[in-house]
Amino acid sequence: MKNTFAIFMKELKSYFVSPMGYFVVAAFFCLNSLMFYIFMSEPEWRAMGSMRLMRALLTNECFILLLVVPAMTMRLFAEEKKSGTIELLMTCPLRDSEVVLGKYLAALSLFAMMLLLCLIHPFILSRVSDPHWPTILSGYLGFFLLGSAFISMGTFTSSLTRSQLIAALFCFGILLVLWIVGWIANLAQQPQIKEVFKGLSVLSPFESFTKGIISLENILYYISFVFYCLYLTVKSVQAKKWR
Amino acid sequence: MRSLIEVEHLTKFYGAFPAIQDISFRVEKGDIMGFLGPNAAGKTTTMRILTCFMPATSGNARVAGCDIFSDPLETRRHIGYLPESVPLYTDMSVFSYLKFMACVKGVPRKQRNGRIASVIDSCGLSERSSDLIGHLSKGYRQRVGIAQALVHDPDVLILDEPTVGLDPKQINEIRGLIKGLGGNRTIVLSTHILPEVAMICNKVVIIDEGKVIAMDSPENLTQQLMQSRRVRIIVRGPSILIEERLKDIPGIKRVERKNPSEDAPCVFELESNLEIDIRSSAAAQIVKNGWELLELRSISMSLEDIFLKLTTKEKEAIPL
């Protein structure tokens, strides 16, 4: 636990010694705020009511998340592999799982900061209308869980390669595929196929959160997604020992 | 008493290629052991196995009483390691880096600042402790690398080519630093520079193509491999006559003329049995004949010669 915390603090600080951390947070916040502004100023969106507006906003924010997460996670392991510092880290009295967890939690905290900044949007909305807060918070919970799952995938792809670029592209590619299968589900005619593709989509559990439905099944979906990706990361870090 | 490092029949294959084969050695407490070999001899592989960075294909090893395969976490607590490329986080300051390393190496919170101050002091980093590591010169980075290896006060220090890529002044400083660290600590350092071993180490393991080919103290190695004593003399006089007279000296095995020219003083190399010192009888012989003795000195075999002799032995054995 103490070791995980040490890694966590180091990783979190290193986000902010380079412009990368500031850039990612600023880009995410500015793009989302711009989108919020556009939605608020379009009469047809405003006519839809605050609830549907927030839902549309969150769903669009997912796309920005898809672009931002690879940039956040690409350096976690790839940079250490490239510079060789992984050798020193792995010869410290640390468990592989502690290293993976510390790094993951650092990226997750950065995401949590970004999300907290974005909570200003529903506050602004509440000044001009009367939104249903529980539904909004449920949507943000879903968004946070979706982000945790994305970041765990990014952590895994970063552990596969020495190149940050490849790690980012690989993460983006996998997440995009897991996203697009949701569209296939909508196109499918047979109900069985529809169910299979819907189950594969990372986005479909999130959608029910935005409707205000918090189900254990969906929470467990994301938690197990994260767990599985981190498990793969630990195995990938250990893979050096099999060769 | 048990040795601090015990390596038994360690073998590592990369695919079908054997990086090291059946390596065994022991290092006692307080020893500074030089791990000597040409490039790609298996030095780094052995060190990576000892630090639990990668497992061996077969064999056993214990460091400070811990089995490196069954108890890697405890083993790592006893080892301070500096890899060859000196990988450091360049975006951290020296102090915060050492603090992070002290933390992950399990130095208790209360002792942390004391330990960091002590390694900063002993590695000569006091003036640079707030600088970013990325801004430091190679020599100072090497010091930071050694400082992080020392920060948890390990019993065993493993340094992979600690002086490679430094300028002569820095090399001297780092060598002095390493020498000063010995005493109650056991140090294993790898190198392909021979004088370094003679200067710092009290034990040498020479490996070549993944096999241990010699293991002893630098002095003993020199002794063992010196089967004969060699003397070089320079004399002014009739060369053929001198050569004949020198051959008459009892105990001499071989006389070799080094320069064929007649006018210049003659240079000879004399080889004798190890037990007999022929210097005085050679001098007496020359003086008796009234020739001018310009120089007389014994040639000792350097570690370099031994190394070359050992690593090229097999090739020499093949008849031409």
C-alpha cells in the first residue's frame, strides 16, 4: 500500500512537470465547455430540456475522452521501457501489481480532476433551469466508470511497447473497436446478435447511467473491465521473465 | 560463515543462445569483486539475474541468505543496483528522486531524510541536490545512480560498468568513490577495463562467452599465470658475443634479441625459471666482459596479458 502510494505520487507529479498534464486537462475542459456552450446557445437543444441536454453532452464527451485517454496513459510504461528506468524500478523491492496499480491510480486521479472541473457545467445549467440532480450525478458516475475502463486499457497498451506513439494508437484502436460494436448492435436484425454486440460494447452500460439507472450489473461490468485490463498489464510486465 | 553471494551453476538461454553457462562463484562479506570479460560475455545477464530482474534458465543463487528465485522481494531489499545505462527520471530533482527511491526501497519514514542526506554527502552531490537530473553531466548522473543504489543501506552493491562513458577525471572520482564504499559492504562491479580491476577489486572473476574461466585475487592470478620470469636488458657491445654469453648463465631458458641493428645498443629479453632471479648474474656477466649495461629491468605480466592469454587460449591451441 505504501509502495503503491509512492508510485502514485511520483506519477501524478510527473504529469505536471511537463506541459502534458496541463495540456490534457486544459484540452478536455475547453472542448467540453465549448460543446456545452454550443448546446446551451442552440434554441433547438434548449427546447429539449435540461435532462436530455446533459445526456447529449455526456455522450459527446465520451468521444473527447476517447482522444484524451491515450495521451494520458501512453507514457505510463512505454516511457520507462524506452529510457530503461523500468530496470531500476523492477529491481526495487516492489511487487509488479503495486507498480501497475500506482500508475493506474495516478492516471485515474488526473481524470478525476478533469471531471471535477467539468462539474461546473451542470451547476451553470442549474442557474438557468431546474435539472434533476440525481440523474445528472448518475450520468457523471457512469462517465467516471467509463473513463476508468478506458484508462485501464491505456495502461495495458502502454505496457506492451517501448513506443509511446504505438501505445497511444493501439489504445485508441482497441477502444474505437469496442465502441463501434455498439453501432453494429443497433444495425443487427436478429435479437441474439444484437445482444452479443451490445454486450461487447463499452458504451452501452454507460448509456443506462445517463438515463439515471444505476444497476449493479453495469457497475460490475466496468469494475471487471478495469480488473481484467490491470491483470493483463501485470502479466505483460512480468512477461519479460518468461522469455 | 555463509558467503554473502553464492552463485551455483547458473545458466541462462536467450532462445537457443546460451548467454551464460554453468556460472558458479562466491563473494564474501566486504569483498569488492570485479566481474571481468569482453563485451557480450554475459556480465550484464548475470547481474540482472542476481538482482531478480530476470530469472535464470537453471541454477541457484543466494544473496545475503535469500534465495533469489523463491524470495525475490527480500533479496532486492539487500541489493543496491546500478544498471549500465544509468536510467534515471530526468524530470525529477536529485533530492526528490532519492526520496522516491528511498520510499519504494522501504526506508522507514523517520530515517528517510537522514539516509538521503548521508548518500548525498558521500556521493558528493551536496551542491547539486536541487538540480534536475536531466541537467546534470554524465559524471554527476553516475553519482546519482550510485546514491540511489546506496539509499537503503544495502549489504550488496551491484554496479554494471560504473565508469563507462566518463572522462578520465570522472573515472578517477567514481573509482575513488567506489573504493571508499567498500569495507563492510560487498560490491560486485563489472567492467572490461583491466586496470580498473587491479585498482579497485580484491577478487576477480573472468568470464568469456558465458563461462567462468578464472577466479582469484588479481595478485594471485598474476602469480599463477606467470610461469616464467622475464628480464629486459639493454647493452652496448658485440651483439652475437653478448647473446652467447647470456645463454651460458645458469637457469636461463631463452634469450631473445629485440633489435637486429648492429650499431645501436642491443636489446634482449631473457626468460628464466620462476624460482631463479637472473638479474644479478646477468649484470655480473656483462660487467665482467667490459660491456656497457644501459638498462636492466624485470617485466611483470600485467592483468591485461593474463586476460588476453586466458581468453585466447583455445584459439592458440589449434595447430596452424
